Amino acid sequence: MDRSRRLGGRYRLEEVLGRGGMAEVWLAYDLLLFRPVAVKTLRPELAADAEHWARFRREVVSAALLGHPSVVAVYDAGEDTIDGRLVPYLVMEYVKGTTLLPFVRDARIAGPEHALELAAGVLEALDHAHRHGIVHRDIKPANVMLSHEGAVKVTDFGIARSVDRAGTTLTRTSVVVGTAEYLSPEQARGEQVDFRTDLYSTGCLLYELLTGRPPFSGDTPLAVAMKHLSEPPVPPSAHAPWLPAAYDTLVLRALAKDRADRYQTAEEMRDAIRNVLTGRATTVTSPLPAPPATVRHTQPPAPLDPPPPLDPPKAPSARRRRIRRPLQAMAVLLAAAVGTGVAIGFHGPARPRVTAPSLIGETMTEARSRAQAAGVRVQPVRHRACPHPGTPVGRVCEQTPSPGSQVPRHAIVRVALPSGEPHQR
């Protein structure tokens, strides 16, 4: 396509940002509103194909319904003649940043907490889409943008579908859509999908962010799809031994074969991530796949409990209690020291730590300035009920980690404003 041309007489194409199987994305300039935009066009040779045209139109409609900070905004749509064919185009928000592909390929994440923060941002977008009855169906690193300010943006709703209130999709059965490494078992079987399908794909994305590899791989897409159907995933800690057990529990529940055993909503999975980040994670009652026999555990197995005594145990003497307490304290300190030594030995020198500033009551502009001065980054999220009722409208009402916490330099501090209040980005 000619770089000097103007789509719709308004959008001047400047450079190609990316190419996919069915479309090109251009950096363009809006000559009416004087701003850069991203313009997605269906490739001219596919414009005559009804299926590709319908898929492109679905993206236009789905994305236009979703006005949320974590979803790439849609500004305009239209059609223009390119190489003698009528081709549709979609005008979107231009996000200065990159997709998550470099993060999974080049291990750019700052640590496991950063991976959880990125997944939580994806779940923010999915929660909004699901509340509008839309299943994305193709969550993967290439479809998640991260802006230079640290904001997560989900894009590409080209194969998204609507679901009714009963959870029955409009997708035809026996049609497999999606990307093999992030395909849910129900997609691999060509079954109807629902909101939990996106949560499985998000689990695959989180697995790859934590370990640098997808949960399943193979020589062909079919081989990968078969593993999604029948092979239990190896816990992430098998590839990243420094991960706490709570990370395994979180990811393996998202990757449950049976949808009933997964998180049931994006909000529930996002809350589980928050619990892990704040140390409030609990053991899940849902059945999880047992780790294969070849997996090496970083901790020795707990000793078997002794058989119950025949006679009621006698109360320990005062002297025995005096001896036992110091021994228990020494055991706890030794375990902490060993854990710290393993982490430092694997990762090398720890990153400098800074104190998380108090951002409660600040505007987003003030919060970013204060966070930058303290050596951390800010990521806004939506919140339903403000825990500080006296907080003025448009100001931060909650932050994670809490003020005064010791965090690694350049860590992300998530700040929340009540739903419906302005988020300055």
C-alpha cells in the first residue's frame, strides 16, 4: 500500500507497525484531530473473502462496545478502495509501547510479581468484556500491549464472540479457532466456549511469563492441541524452582481441563492474583493435576505423622517447653535463611529496594510524579468500592503494595479509583 495515501481522506499512512495473517497495522496521522492513530486494514487480497470480511467486521463491532482503559480504544471505522478492491479499515488508539512477545521471548519481566501484575491487567480487560457478553477467544502475548507508562492494553477482538446469559455461544461447533499454545480444551474439541475459556488462555499466558515457555509445546499445532486435551500441565515451579507454592496453585487452577474446576470469572482470578501478591493466598479446594513423577521438588517431603499413642499424651513438662520453644524458633530462622540463600544464589545480587510512597488521596498526575521520585512505577486499575469513603472524586483510594512497604526498585504500584471516576493515563 502507498505510504502517502490517505484512508477516507482523513488518515495519512506513515509506517507499518505490524503484519498478520489477514491484516496490516499502520501508524497514521489523523488530519482532522491532529493526533497519531493506529489503522488496521484487511489485506486487499483477502477483501473478497466473505469469512475474512466477517471476522474483520466482528472486531470492529466488538471493540467499539468496549470502552475501558485496559482495552485498545476504537475511534473510527470505514471502507476505502485499495488496489481496485473495497477494503475495510479500523482506526484505533495508538499505544506507545510493545506487545508482551518480547517479555516471554527475552525474559524482560522484572520478576514473578511483575508477571502477576501483567496478568491482572489482562483480567481487568476481560472482566469488562465478559460483562458486555464478549469472549475474546485469542488471548496471547501478541494480543496484549504494554505502554511505556506500564498500562496493559488488550487488542485484536477479531475472533471474539458474544454469549447469551445462559453461557451458550454463537460459535459454530466443530470449528477450532485460536492459537495452539493458548488454546483451551473446549476450543481444541471445537465445542462452544464461554468466559472461562479466556481464563484458561490467560493461565497459559501467565505460565509463559513466569517460566519463559508455554505450558504445552509440540512440532505441530495439532500435537499441541492434543496435549491441551489430555496431558496434565507441569507446575511452573518445575521450570522456575524459586516460585512459591501459591504460584503453582494459582496457575494450575486456571489450567484445569474441566471448566468447572477453573476460576469462574475474571474478577475471581484477579482477586486470587491479588491475594498471592499480598501474601493472603490460601489453598484451593478444586482438584489440581498431580505433578509428574519426574518433577524435582525444591523442598524435602514432610515426614509421615507418627501413629496415635495408645494412652492419652501427657502434658509436656515446663523444662521440655523451655527447650522446645528455642528449637522451634531456630528452625523457623534456619528455613528463612535457607530460602533466602537459594533465591540469592539463583538470581544473583538482589535488586535495590525502595519504600513504596503513600499515594492515597493523590491525583493520577501527582501519584506518577511521587512514584517516579521514589523509584517505582504506577499502574491504574478499576475499583468498585473505595475503602476510604472520604477520598475526593478522581483521587487514589487504594494502592498495592501498601505505603511504607519495601519493594524492588522500578516495581509496579497498582493504584485504584472508584468505578466511574476519571483515570488519567
